[in-house]
Amino acid sequence: MRVKYKYRLALKGFTLLEILLVIGAIGILSAIVLVAINPNRQLAQARDAQRKIDINTINKSLEQFLIDTYSYPSEITNNYQEICATGSKSITTSLNDSPSVDCTGKLDLRVLIPTYISSMPRDPQSTGSGTGYYVAINQSNNKISTKSFNIESSQNIAINDTGESIGSSPPPPPPPDPKISLLMNCNGSTFIDSSMYNRAITIGQGNPTISSVQSKFGGSSCLLNSTSRLSFIDTSELELTGDFTVETWAYPLISSNQIIFGHSSQNVQMFRLNEGVVGRLSFFLNGTQVFSATSAGISPNNWYHLAITRSENTTRMFVNGVQVGANNNSWTGTFKVNMIGLNWFGSSYTGYIDDFRITKGVARYAFNFTPPSVELANNDYVTTNPTPTATSSNVSLLMNCNEFPLGFIDSSGYQRKIKVEQGTPVYTTVQSKFGGSSCYFPGGSRVNFSDTPELELNGDFTIETWAYPLSSADQIMAGHSIQNVQMFRLNNGGTGRLSFFLNGTQVFSSTAAGITSNNWHHLAISRAGNTTRMFVNGVQVGSNNNSWTGAFKINSIGGSWVGSYNGYIDDFRITKGVARYLSNFTPPTAQLAD
């Protein structure tokens, strides 16, 4: 009996913990055996699990971006695009670096970092380049989907599509833009201001109506005749003291003198049609003509998009997205609009209007544009005046100074020959802004290229370069072999001064431009309409020149026929037809391209 008891105690002493340890050991041994038998499969499963987590991380960050901004990053398309990478497709923490990271041909989602995601996910088990990701949007239902791929093999991974999407319903619309002071879409049965101010629009005189006979958008428009007027109360949002945009769609029914918008006491005649000449479009304030285009091309029984904008001190007028008349660069007046139709001046409007909108503080249109193709909205945000865009065909000359030892090369589409005209200009690695080298011009050196129509600057233009002067003496960076052009003349009449001369006449000059020797400076001069500006390191120097309309050419760099430059130059670019810079900007952070 005693022996039997001891035996029972021994069995009882084999505890649950010991049993679990034995089972765990067996499991570990089994895993080791499985990995040893098929290690690739086991590691692949672990990496696939990590990829699923990473894809979910990307999707959630995009979802939060959607919630905060009411839209996904605008660059995402309905085709799968590779997320921005560096080097040989490597997704690394370098996405946290400066905007100079090259994302050419890839989807730049650094906008998510660090607010929505600390860094782009990377396969932690990869010793090579890691995992890449594709993103696409289904534009029919606003869904996002993400795929991963193996960078080493550039092949899609078998388990590469999450099958999950976010944003299954459209995001909520953004709130109304407070800059939109008035918006009348002429829909429904009554006159309504759809801006955030929701001001009352009343019938001031006659019988204006909502009509379905004509409509640009929404199936109806506002019909006014010679005795009709709509009115609304003056408010500070309708006092246009700086930049502004007033626009509407108009369908006039007659060709006589008439005024579409005005004010009950101030003599404002906004969009005055046929004043003195059939087809003329004008804008009067207090009896003085601010703006007029004789041949605006407006005729009865057609829809026209009409717009007047002021950007800084430049006022422009557009018909169907095309500017009519010249810029007005001197008018700085303040005015209000509080009536549509019959004006206190006596001239009324007979016709239809649709989508009348006033935007205070922003010139929505500074260049020719495509008129709105859908009904105007109260949340159509525009925070800054539009920036002009340029295509490669606008770039007349581009010298990056990176082609050593091939000689001086024009990298624009024109590929013009650049030859040494005088002295010993050379490529050098002593100084460089981008690309590891620059063009060095010792005093008296110059390169030259042939005159072509692309280099005749008779309208809008931009000339820019990076300069590293070695001397504080009076010197000229670029010019023309015959015409007395002195482009980027430094220190003329004072150290640090930047000037531009044409035919011996100073077009532009800034006494305190802040240019010092032995430092890189980005220099730019641009002309938009009749407004010429000059910038140093992205900051405008000097006031606008609003009267100069001259045409000129450049065919030499390093000097002109009246002077030369002593220093380094990098990225010299001429853009014809586009003023790239209209206000202060961040200087280029990477080598200029065509």
C-alpha cells in the first residue's frame, strides 16, 4: 500500500506547467523542422502578414487625410501608381527628407508625412530595397485600393491586393468659402444667395423672374428686362478694396447700351455692354471708365462668361476665358455692388444671367482660362491668385552647366549651339548649386548663341538663374551682342544694387537687393502683361514697373557688349510667354528643367 501511494504521488507531481512546457517545446521543434523543410514559405507568410498591416496603415492615413481635407491627394488617379521612392525604387525614411527628393514618375505621398503617418512602411525582414506600394482610386465610387510589390524582383506579390477599400461614400463637402461674398445660381423658385452669408435678395423694381427658357446650368436662370432690378444690402464683404473677382454667365437679348450690375448710390457700372459701340464691354466707377474693350465679341442671344479681376494693382477683363483689352495697372479704387439689372445711372439690362459670384480677396483669373463647365459652388476655395504654368515649349533656353567636358549645352527643346565668344569661360566643380558643377565666367568671358524668334521677348517672360558673384564691382550677367541689353546688372551705382537696362535706359532697379559676393543668389525677372517684377531669392525687390512694354533679345551669357560678369552661374533659364513668378516664392530646390 505504501508503494502504491508513492507511485500516485509521483504521477500527481507531473504538473500542468510541466505539461505545457513539453507541448511548447514540441511546437518549437516542429516550427524549426517546418522552416528547415520550407523556410521560404514560412518567411513569405510572415512578410505577407506584415504587408497587410502596412497596406492597412497606408489606407488609414489616406482615410484621415480625406476626413481632414475633404478629398484624397489630388495626384492619385484610377491607375495604380507607385508611391514616391528614391534611389533604385527604395522606400525608406528618406521620404521624410526635403522636397528635393526625386519623385519623377511616381506618386508623391509625402503629404501624409508626418501628420498622418510617421514614414512610409517598409518590409522589416528585407535586407535589400524592401517593399513597394501602389495606390489607385476608383473614381466612380471614391474608393482607394492599395497593392504591394517586391522591389528586388519588381514583381507583384501574390497576396498584393487588400480587397479592402475606404471612402465607400463620397466625403462630406467642405464648408462655404468666406471669400465668396455672394453667389446666385438662379435655381429654384426664388432668388437665393448661396454664399455662407445667405443675404436676402429682394426685387428692387419691376418683375425679375426665375426662368427655365434659358439656362447655363441647373435648368433655369434669372430673367431681367428694362425695368427690372434685384437688390441686396451693403455689407463689408461686398466692399472690394483689394484683389477681387466678379463673374457671371450672361445671355443678352438686345444690343443696346445696358449695365448688368451696379450700386444704388455709388455710380458703379459693372459689365456695361455696347457703350458707344456694339460689342464693347466696359467697367465704370463714379462716371470714370476704369476698363473697356471695344471688340469684346458679345452679341445678343448667346451665353458668355464675363469676369473682371484685380490682382495687386492689375485689373483684367475676360470674355469666355479670354482677356479682352489691355491691363489696367494704375486703378486702385474701392467699390461695391448691391444691385443686378436696372442701375441708378439709368441703363438697364435685358437678358438672362446665371451663376453670379463675387469673390473678395482673390483674383481667380490672371491669365486666359477655361470657363467653368459646371455650376459655381460656394465652397470653391481659392486661397491665392493663380500661378502661371509653363510647358517645355515655353522654355527658350536652359543651361544647367552640368555637361563637362562636352562643352556648353542648351538643354531646352531647341538645343541651340552655345559657343565661347570671348575669354575663357569654363565648367568647374569649385562651386555648384545643383549637379556638382557650374559655369565659371572670369571677367571678360562670354558665351554666345544665335538669335531666334523664341528668344525675342515681346510679351510675358521669365529670365532666371543662380549666381555666385566673386566681385562687388559693376558687372553685367547677360545681354545681347548688338542691342544694348543689360540683364541682371549688379552693383551699378551702389553695392548690392540689381538693375535691368535696355538700350541704355534703366527699366528696373533695386537699390537694396541684398546681393553679396561669394554667396549663391537666385535672380529672376518676370513680366506679366505690363507688370514687370524682379526677385532675389524669391523675394520681390523694388516696386512693380507697370508702364514698360518693350521687346528685347538675349544672345549672350557672361556679359553684354558693354560689360561682363565675374563669378559662377548655374541653371540659366529663359521662359517665353509665361511670367512664372508674380509674388514672393520659394526658390527652386532642385535643378531647373525644361
